[in-house]
Amino acid sequence: MHPAPSVIIFTTFSGLGFGLLAWLGFDASPAKGWAAFWWFLIAFGFACGGLISSTFHLGHPERALKAFTQWRTSWLSREGVCAVAALFVMGLYAAALIFFDTHIPHLGWIGALLSLGTVFTTSMIYAQLETIPRWNTPLTSLLYLSYAITGGALLSGRVTIALILLLITTAVQLLWWKQGDSAFADSGSTLGTATGLGDRGEVRSMAHPHTSPNYLMREFIHVIGRKHAQKLRIISLGLMAVLPVILLLLPFTHVFALLAVLSHIAGVATSRWLFFAEAEHTVGLYYGMR
Amino acid sequence: MNFKQPKINTSPPVSDEIRKTTCYMCACRCGINVHMKDGKVAYIEGNRDHPVNQGVLCAKGSAGIMQVNAPSRLKKPLKRVGPRGSGEFVEISWEEAMSTAVGWLTELHETAPHKLAFFTGRDQSQSFTSFWAQNFGTPNYAAHGGFCSVNMAAGGIYTMGGAFWEFGQPDWDHTKLFMLFGVAEDHDSNPIKMGIGKIKARGAKVIGVNPVRSGYNAVADEWVGITPGTDGLFILALVHELLKAGKIDLTYLAQYTNAPALIDPNTGLLLRDDDDKVLVIDSTTGKLTPFDQKDVRPNLAASFRKAGTSYTTVMAHMIEKYLDPQYAPEAVAERCGIPAQKIKTIAAELARVAFEEAFELDQEWTDFRGETHKTMTGRPVSMHAMRGISAHSNGFQTCRALHILQIILGTVEVPGGFRFKPPYPKPLEAHPTPHGHGRPGRALDGPHLGFPRGPEDLQIEDDGTPKRIDKAFSWEHPMSAHGMMHMVISNAYAQDPYKIDTLFMYMANMSWNSSMNSKGVMEMLSARDDDGKYRIPRIIYSDAYSSEMVAYADLILPDTTYLERHDCISLLDRPICEADGAADAIRWPVIEPDRDVRGFQSVLIELASRVGLKGFMKEDGTPKWKDYADYIVNHERKPGIGPLSGFRGENGDQTGRGDVNPNQMDAYIENGGFHVHHVPDEARYYKPWNKAYQEWAVDLGLYDAPQPYLFQLYSEPMRKFQRAAEGHGDRQPPEHLRERIRTTMDPLPIWYEPLEDGQIDTNEYPIHALTQRPMAMYHSWGSQNAWLRQLHGHNPLYLPTKLWQEHGFENGDWAKVSSAHGTITVPVEHQAALNENTVWTWNAIGKRKGAWALEDNAPETKKGFLLNHLIHELLPPKGDGLRWSNSDPITGQAAWFDLRVKIEKVDAPAEAQPAFPPIDSPVEKGPSKLAWKVGK
Amino acid sequence: MTSLPTSTEKKLGLVIDLDTCVGCHACVISCKGWNTENYGAPLSDQRPYGEEPMGTFLNRVHSYEVQAEGQSAQTVHFPKSCLHCENAPCVTVCPTGASYKRAEDGIVLVNEQDCIGCGLCAWACPYGARELDQEEGVMKKCTLCVDRIYNENLPEVDRTPACVRTCPAGARHFGDFADPDSNVSKLTAERGGMDLMPELGTAPVNKYLPPRPKDSWDDESILAPFLEPVADEAKGLLGWIDKQLSRLPGDSKEEV
Ligand SMILES: Nc1nc2c(c(=O)[nH]1)N[C@H]1C(S)=C(S)[C@@H](COP(=O)(O)OP(=O)(O)OC[C@H]3O[C@@H](n4cnc5c(=O)[nH]c(N)nc54)[C@H](O)[C@@H]3O)O[C@H]1N2
Ligand SMILES: Nc1nc2c(c(=O)[nH]1)N[C@H]1C(S)=C(S)[C@@H](COP(=O)(O)OP(=O)(O)OC[C@H]3O[C@@H](n4cnc5c(=O)[nH]c(N)nc54)[C@H](O)[C@@H]3O)O[C@H]1N2
Ligand code: SF4
Ligand code: SF4
Ligand code: SF4
Ligand code: SF4
Ligand code: SF4
Ligand SMILES: [Mo]
């Protein structure tokens, strides 16, 4: 899949944002007033920034409201609904904290669940796609949720929890990669099944329909070398988990904490780049190039 | 679910109006319905009533809308201001353009008409352009047939009075075994596809003989991946097998061919009576009789002795020749790249289907001898072939061999076999002989092109020098029936046989894809003499688009596009007939040009009248016709016969023959742009010998009198040339050609190795290199078409598995490909379904930077390439100081597919090599995006 | 709502005959022509005269080679447009309801007014049947020529998809798969019409007819037919011909 910057920014930041919102919502003794303002500003900034960025790849962003209508079938629609609900609830919750110095725990829990729900719906947009076997697994939701919760913990300064979660997320990520690497082969789709000619012999693409590429090839076919991918995986894990863990284990300073957060974000973004770049769509079969 | 589906309008208006005309995105000439919205072309679809395409339309046809809006369309006459090849022009008025041309032409017409060389390319008005050239008086006229497929045309006409190509077609409704040789697309593009679809739907079998398995060959049930240039051998091996097994149609051979004719062993000519009729021995009486007498049963096995001379039949000669072990499947297998077993299987299958699946059509008919047959015997084997066999230097004989194969099976002009389309069949005798004696201020005595019957028809001076600039109809290529356009520039540059003044070309991209040795041709076109003057002093060219050739002309006469002009697809020329009907068609301006351009034929008419060519003037010295439309309707070739056969006579109710009908054009438009006249049922088959057909053809004006004839298995005209080479007669070939004529012009088909093979080291150049036409592109025109160029924007060289692995190629690699003549560096791709010693690419995709209103970085210019740079119009020198044309020695057919190359893997260059500097574009470049919709 | 109809009255779709398709691209361009001028926004082209021209097409023809061990390779031209799946994943993923499957005939369409151009339906389609128009920013796909097949402004014979009407080889057939007697149902049954990527459960309506077996004469194990010589040399053959001819009764046709 084409690793479009807008979707990478979207999934990275909205994940972190909603993860942070979830932690803020569950927090039994949250900050209030100005202190709360800053936390929520970061959380909303990430969540909304991500969402807004996701509209950049729309052909008709001005019609985006229509996307709320199909929540009964469409995960993308559900994501929209969920995100708005989460933002709304968390907005009320935050307003109460910031302006009225009031903590309404139930509202926080609902908001937190909606925030995690948003991350889940996002993950389902990808996990539902049978066309992309690497994504088409419940592990994708687990991956998105663990990233969100971990990032949220880190952002909200829960050092110990963050340390544990970073390890868990690393494990999930490794598991997801391992599963993903054989997913296409396991799915059973080949150029043979794609053309129905497989039982006659080896099928090979001899010529593309057009000599120039097209939308499909641009969108769905992104060939990334295995070596290159391995390197990026290591970098991603290093930035996402290893470096933050080291920084967090060092005596606490704000600089280290900030560095840990920045490193984590960069790691997440790299992982997301790989999430798309390594994903192979069945359309690629038709072009003999996945 | 209670989802409210959007209500959509499923009956939107399709268009304001449909205008029916004839497609010209290629020479197949299908009928089209042009849907108009707001006076603009909105959509083009096939015309269901049209005899050619019956509603279907190919990719090019549907993309016509992108052709008539192409930014590459020329806008105004142009005068060259920069050096030739630079592309620097200024726009001039038509008046200036015309008076310039008239000035040049008048002088030549009055002093030295032969100094005008007028050659046309993809034109479909040859009866008109040749009429023009005839009236001009120059011997130097031809269309592109010589480099296209004259072998096919001539091979057919000399053998059976018509060929494949557009002369005939398989009986798609009855055939059960269809064998296709060397065809990627052909002119009959849609009909062949429709036919293949038809027989596939019936489950009939298709055999594809082609080194490359794509297109038609991809759907062939059996693929024969033959080695290029060896079809003749393969075919003669089939003939060998069939003869040996007696699986031949004896009645057919005896009745309808010259197989029973008797050969005079002293002269090699056929025994004839005083009326010049071929004589046969009648089996019933045992007597010598003219072949066409009532009740005569010609005896194939007869022999006849007179005055100590023993005459034997053509059949006996054929048997003697083809039973020779050199034609045994085992003997040819390796050379052809086809296992002997497979050749035998094919022979057996041909015989089985022809004879065991024979059937009778319940249709009475009467033959030319007056005998009535209750039924028509069907032999459901049919064949078709095109440039794969004809574009070789042994192509003429190979085409003849293929006809022999069909004829011994008795499958020509019978149900289920191959059928002619009117005006064919047309025996050699009904075709003109060539004329070429130009005299100042006078018209030529007859048409330039024709079919020589013997040395007497050669167009040579008394000392043997060719009369024509292309040397057609000279000893070099005695039967070059279509001229040799590929030699014109080369000979004009060499001033051999003489110097010309003006080269006038039309619709031929000669500085690029339609020339061999394109780079050399560009140099020749822009070469200067010591005095700084161009060696070819003047070049006039008519094109509709900004092609590569435009840059090399001094004066450009911009043409209209096919939807903007009148045209005539005439029975006098290359009509649109189908086997069951004579048909012709028109084009008419369904839209008006939005530029200052003029239909070229109308321009020719104006030029002719201003120069004062006799045939174009009335007695009183005023022009006969004001434009081409006027000519189409009012010109009469013979009394009552004009360019269009339909709606003749004052009331428009006569067909074929009839007075001029001033409303004829409207009648055609009314009728959908065409006219068909159906062949009566009893005349549908056996046309060369069928009384009903012959009479129908005479009625229609195709012939002046019935002329039944015999198929010429043994070709006497060839024997006459051969005999001359043996030293007989007073017209003698020059010594250096004697042996070649003697061996190649065998009156019975033979196979010889392609000439290039004999002149290069085939160990050094072991690989055959070919081109194929992409179905969705017409030569160079498609690249300016926004839709089509997305299909074929560049062309890889396809390599078979063996070469792919041998050289360790991988996807994305490039190769240096060299021939004895040149080198190109091009991208390669792998194709497994390919003869293991053959590489190929699509034809004419590569473009020169600056042409066709494309950006300079268009893929056509960077990754696209021409194979033409590897092919020379001359064979490598033999060291005898002579120029040997890379052509069939008999017909002059350009031998495109004789090419041999070697291959080497190289690093990818920045762009395909050779690359040429961009030419200035005489038109603006196209827009950066397109969302074309003319309706609301 | 982007839920799929539980069943549709008709199941309109195409049968594509891989045994007959010669790969001419006629269907590609006629589709482009019709759909540029009709349903929705025109199918745009980017850099139409420049480097890498790229436009929207609703139907494209691939070329494949199939080769079994030890046999000669076969070329298969393979046209592909929307298969109008019964279980169309492209519909259910659509957040706006722009994508829908018509209840009456099963045609899968995009309502361009509602489409936000998110591209998700194209992601969900296994076959590459949807293309986002770069000029208009809406999703484009084969409409099964819904504006032709019922169009009362067209003569009855022409109420068929543009690609079917134009296909010179007759390799494309249009009809109702819900009707077992329709041409498409019969062809599918007779010729073993197949689904593409059946493992994905999309249940395509369009069916592909597989190429018939080819190159039977390359199989040397099968005893090929073979012609028995009547004579090996010229004299003998001429004698044989003489015998054959003398046996011929006056006007009958011989069987040789
Ligand atoms: N390597 C290789 N080369 C080949 C061949 C091959 O098989 N392999 N094939 C050869 C054969 S058979 C042929 S016939 C030639 C064909 O070669 P050409 O006859 O040169 O064909 P085109 O390239 O189509 O060029 C025709 C010219 O006509 C112009 N034109 C198009 N429409 C109109 C119009 O309406 N009016 C006017 N006035 N001009 C118009 C085009 O712009 C173009 O410049 O190519 C030959 N070249
Ligand atoms: N779409 C489209 N249609 C066209 C044209 C076009 O440019 N585009 N051009 C028109 C013109 S001018 C012409 S002349 C005709 C030509 O029509 P075709 O005769 O179909 O011309 P080519 O594409 O040159 O195809 C030649 C075929 O012969 C095969 N071949 C080459 N050498 C041999 C051989 O030795 N033996 C055998 N058996 N096969 C061989 C090649 O692989 C190729 O498939 O097409 C006409 N129709
Ligand atoms: S084959 Fe195609 S391009 Fe040629 S005339 Fe017919 S529709 Fe037009
Ligand atoms: S038009 Fe017909 S033959 Fe041509 S590519 Fe399309 S399906 Fe195949
Ligand atoms: S082919 Fe693709 S676009 Fe068409 S219905 Fe099936 S999934 Fe949807
Ligand atoms: S691109 Fe349009 S049709 Fe496709 S899913 Fe998005 S909104 Fe729906
Ligand atoms: S049915 Fe219509 S829209 Fe679909 S591929 Fe054919 S022509 Fe295109
Ligand atoms: Mo040609």
C-alpha cells in the first residue's frame, strides 16, 4: 500500500491523542484548571490534528459530514461517529475539569471508553480488509490499541505503566509482524486464484493493461525491499520502545521525558509507515508485483 | 433494509443527433455512428448496419474523439524557415502555399514531369491520386504497397486472381479449421476478430502459425511457433505430405486450375491454341482441347507427344518437385523450428477436415463450361495470412506456396474455405500492366502500377536503366506491382537512376517509422550538395498532424481529420466489400474544421486545375471539379462507372453502372455512409468459374465481359522472366541479376533462404527480430491520442525464455541490440510464448521528441523505440559496387522481417538509443489534464 | 445505507470468454468513451500528452502467460472490470452510503454526489475495479452501463453495455444470472464459468469462461493422426491419380 503521509500522520497522532484522552478519562485524580488545560490541549491537538490530516486525502473533504451516516455497516463511519462522541464527551469532561474544577468520573470513563473505541474502529478499518491479508487479523486491533494505550501512558507521564506497556507493545508488534509476514501466503490468494488459471500451470503477468501506471498501482502497489523493511523495523522498535525505555530508566528529567516521548512518536510513525508500505493488496497480484 | 436507493435516470438522452460515416482510425474502414451533442462529437460507436463491422468497433475507432481534438492537429499551411529537420516553420496563407506549389509543379509538368516523385502512404484514394499523377505525366507515382505487403497482393493475384489481405476472407460461417499465418492484426481488423469469435463460438479449431503468441495467436487452439522466414518450407512440407497421401482435390485441380495444362519442355511455357487458350487433354476423348470447352474433363495425369517432344502436365511437374525428400517434414523440421511429427499431424488434420468433414450446400450453380451442379461442395478448411509471410525476401514465393496448399485441398472459393470479396476474383489478365513513359506536358498512357506479364512489361529504357525513381518494374524487381516507396528517398538521394526535383508525399511518416534506416533517411532528406543546395531540392508534404515527417518538408499542406472531409472508399480502389456483397463507402464532414486546413484531395484538384492537367479540365479550360466531393459524384472512369457504385442514375436507382446522380452523396449519407450490393445466392461461391457471379460482376461493372479463368499453380509470367534469365528473348537482364532471377522466379513455388541470411554472418547475428502491430494503435498516429497512448506509451523488446536466461536478464533490464546495420539500446521484457530464436516489439510506438505535440519527456521518446534503426533499405554491400535493395527480388516488397540481430545486456541508459535532438513543434503542446465532456 | 440487499431481483453481469478474447482493448476504450460522456463526471486524464499519462479507466485488459511444466506457454488476455459482487465488500465499507448495490438488478454503483473520495471502497475491492478520479475526486467504477441497458432513447438491441456492444470478438456477454435460461447462465454452465478469487467470498456475479485446452498436438504421447502415403515417388503418384480419375463417374464428386 502507498504509505501516504496523511494516513501515517492520522493513525500516529490520533492514536496517541485518543490514548492520552483515555488515560485522562480513567484518571481517578486528574489535574484541574490550567494544568488540565495543557493535558487536554495535547490530547485534543493530537486526536483532532490526526483526524483533520485524514481528511487531506479525501477527494471531497467538504462532504465529510456524510461519513457519519453509515455507522451501521461501515467501520470508517463508526470511527467518525465514535471519534466525535469521544471528543464531545471528553470535551465536556475537560470543560468541567478546567473551567469548573469539577471531576465527573462517569463522564471520564465513558469518554475514555469512547476514545479507545475510536482507536478500535480505526484499527477495524484496516483489520476488516480481506484484500490486505497482513492487516486482516484481530491482532491489528490489538496492535492499534496497545500503541494507543502505551503512547497515552507515556504522554500522560505514567512512567512505570509506560515501561511495562512499552514491552507489551513491543511484543504485540513483533507478533503482528511475524503473523503478517506469512499472511499473504496463508490467505491462499495467488495470481492463479485471481485469474482462475492457476490449475493450468504457472501464471505470470506478461504485460500490464497500460504502459503507464494508474491509480491502483500507485495506491496499492508499493514494493519495498525485504532488507530495507528489516532495517526499518529495527529502527522503529528502537525509537518506539528501546530508546524511551532507556530514557525512562535513567534518572528522571523533563528533557529525557520529552526525548522519550519524541522518540516514541517517531518510532510509532515509522511503524505506521511500515504498516502501509509493507502491506500487500490482492490487486498487486493482477499486476504481477504485489 | 430500508435504504432509499438514489433514483437515477436510466434513460438519459444519448445525443442530439447521429451522423453516420466511415472510420479512419485505420484502413479497415468500419461504419461509425458519430453521436453529436451541441454540434460536437460526443461519442463514437460502430454502425450495426455496416457490412464491415456490423456494429462492433475497435479501440482506435472508439478513440476517434481524442483524435479529432488532438493538440497535434496542424492548423495552417506551413513554410519551412529553419534548416530541414529543425521543425522551424512559419504559418502562411493557403494562397501562398498553393501558388508556391503551383509554381514548382507547373514548371515540372511542362519540362520534365519525371522530376516529380509523388508517393502516398496510408491513403485510401489511390484511384484518385494515381489519376492525378497519370495526368501530371510523371512515371514516379506509387502508394505504400511496396513496403507494406505487395508480396501478399501479387502472390495472390498471380496465382488465383486475388489474395488474402483485403481481397478475401474465410467463410466464417462454415469453416471448421482456420489456419492463420503471420498475422497480428491486418487491415481486416474487426472482421477477423468477428470471424474468430464466430468460429470459436462454434468450437471450431484455429491454428496460429506465428513466432509470437499474442492476440489472434493467443486464442489459437494450436500454436505453431515457427522460425521467421521459413513458412514457405513448412507449407511445402504440408504440400509434400498431402500429395504423397493423395489427399488432394483432384476434381478441383482438374477443373479449376492449370494443373492439367501441358508444359512445353523446350520453353517451359504452357501449350496453347491459336486463340491463346490453354490446352488440356480431355479424359473422355483423350484429345487435346481448350480448357474451357463444355464437358471437357481435363486429365491431370496426361502426357502428350508431338514432334518428338513430350509434354507433361503441371500436375506431373508439381508432383515431381514436391515429392522430393527435401520437402519431407523430417528434412524441414529443424530449420522451421517445428517437430516433424507436428507437421505431419497438421497435414493429417487439414486432410481430415477438408475431405472427411466435407459437406454439400443445397445450392445449384452453373460453371463456365456450362455444366450445372446440383450442390456446392464445402471443404471447411480456411486460411489467412499477412505480413508475417509477405514481409520477407522470400515472401512472394511463400505466398504462392500457401495458395498452392489451399488449392490442392480445393478450399478456395468453396463453402467453408477462403472466399474472395468483390471486385476479386479478378484474373491477372483483367489487371493493367504498368506504364511509365513520361513526356512533358502530357499525361501517361496508362496507370503507373500493374502486373507485368513478362519482360516486355518492364519499365526500363532501351539500355536497361529503370524508368522509375524507385526502380520498380526493373530487372531488380520485375514484378514490383505496387512500386517501391521505401527506395524513393534513398534513390533520389543517390540520384540513381536520375536526379529528381520535387518529392511530393502524402500521409506517410517517411522520416520515421515507415522507413527502414530512419536515421539515414533523415540524413538523406536534409543532405546538401557542395553548392549548399538540398540534394532533394524540394519537398512538399501533406499531413493532418505534427508528425516527424513534417519537419523534413519545405511546404506543408495541412489536411483535415477524417471526420472533417469527404472521402471515397471506392470499388475502383480498395473497397469495403465482403464476400457476399460489393460495397463502397464515403466519409463526409460530420464536423467542420476549426482550423485553416483543407482536404488534401480537394487541394490536389485545385493544384491540377491551376497547373492545367488535362484530365482535370473541361474543353473550355475551366476546372471539371470544384472539390473532391464534386469529383466523387461526377467523375466517370468509363461511361457509367464512377468512384461510387451505389445510387447511380438520375433517380439514384441504379447500381454499379449508371449515369451520374447529382444527389448521390446525399443518398450515401442517408444510407449510413455506405452502399452494399449483395451477391446472389447461386453466385456466392466458385466465383472465378461461376456463370452467375461472372454475369453479376459484369452487370455491376467489375468486369467488362465475363472472364472465367484457371488458378495459376504454374505461373507463366514468372517462367517468362526466368526464361529471359536463361538467355531467351531480346530483353535481357544484366549479368549480375541473371542468376538471381533464374533461381528465384521459379514458376512453381519454392523456398529459398531470406536474402539477408546469405549476406551476413548468421552465427554473429543468430536472432530474428520482428515487429507486430498493436491492435489498439495505428502506426504512428495513436501516440497523439490521449486515450490510446496510455495503452502503449512505450514498447519493450520481448525476449524468449532461452535468451532471457542465457543473458541473465531481469525485470527492468536493458539490452543493446545490434544488426549488421546498426545498434539500438532498449528496455527488455520476458515472454515465454515466443519462438526461442526470436525477439519482437510493437511497431511505431517510439517517437521523436518534439513531434505529435507531446512533451519532450513523453515515454514514447524516452523508453519507446523503433526497430527501424536496425533495418536498412539496402542489403550489406557485396563488394560488387552495386546497391542491393533489402526487398523481395521478385516484387520489391520491403523485407522488414528478414532482420537478424545479436543481443547484449547493458546498463540502463537515460533513454532509449539512438536518441535524436528534439524538433521544433509547429503546434502548441497539449494541456496538462483532460476531462472531456461535450454535453451537459 | 451501505448494507447489501439480502437478495436482488435480477443479477445482471458479464460473462467474459478467455478462450476468445484477443486482447484488443476495444472494450477498454469504448467504456472510457461512453462513461466519459455519460454517468457522472468524465473520466479524466492526467498529463494526457506528457510523461506518464494516467487516466481513469473502468475496464482494463491484462495479459498473462500460463505455462505448465514441459509445455509451451499460453498467452491469456484478461479483461477486468467490476464483477458486481453479491457480497460486495466495497459497499459495506463505504462511510457515506455513496456505494450501493441496487436491489432490483444487483448493479453496484457509486452515487457521486455522496462520495467523499476516501478511497476505502477501492481498498476493499480485491479486484482493482475501482479508481478514484484524480480530477473530480470521486470514486469511479463500472456501472454496468446502467444508463444504457434500460435506456429508452437507445434502440432495443443497443441496450447492452458499451463494452459488450463493441467487442469485436464477441468475447463479452451481458445478461441476468438470476435467470437460469439466460445466455449468461447457459454459457456459465456449459463452459465452466469461474469466479475470481473465490476464496474471498465476494461471490462475484461476473463469470470468466476458461480457455479451452490447447496445444493437443504437442503432446507426443497422444497418437497423432497421420497420413498414409499412396505413393512415395512421382511416377507412382501420377499412376494413382490416373486410376482415381478414371474411376470417376462423369459428374460426381470424388472422395479422396
Ligand atoms: N519496423 C517496422 N516498420 C514498419 C512496418 C513494420 O512492420 N515494422 N510496417 C510498414 C508498413 S506495412 C507500413 S504500411 C508503414 C506505415 O507507415 P506510414 O504510412 O508512414 O504510417 P503512419 O505512421 O501512420 O504515417 C502516416 C502519416 O499520415 C498522417 N495522417 C494521419 N491521418 C491523416 C490524414 O487524415 N491526412 C493526412 N494528410 N495525413 C494523415 C500521420 O500523421 C502520419 O504522419 O510502416 C512500415 N514500417
Ligand atoms: N491496429 C492496427 N491495425 C493495422 C495496422 C496498425 O498499425 N495497427 N497497420 C495496417 C497495415 S499498414 C498493415 S500492412 C497490416 C499488417 O497486418 P499484419 O500482417 O498483421 O502485420 P504485423 O503486425 O506486421 O504482423 C506480422 C505478424 O507476422 C508475424 N511474423 C513475422 N515473421 C513471421 C514469419 O516468418 N512467419 C510467420 N508465420 N509469422 C511471422 C509477426 O509475429 C506478427 O504477428 O495491418 C494493418 N492494420
Ligand atoms: S478497425 Fe478500428 S480503427 Fe479501423 S476502421 Fe474499424 S473501427 Fe476504425
Ligand atoms: S473487446 Fe473483447 S476481445 Fe477485445 S479485449 Fe475486450 S473482451 Fe477482449
Ligand atoms: S468487483 Fe470490487 S468494486 Fe465490484 S462489486 Fe466486487 S468488490 Fe465491489
Ligand atoms: S470513496 Fe466514495 S464510494 Fe468509496 S468508500 Fe469513500 S465515500 Fe464511499
Ligand atoms: S459495463 Fe459499461 S461501465 Fe462496465 S466495463 Fe463495460 S462499458 Fe465499462
Ligand atoms: Mo502496411
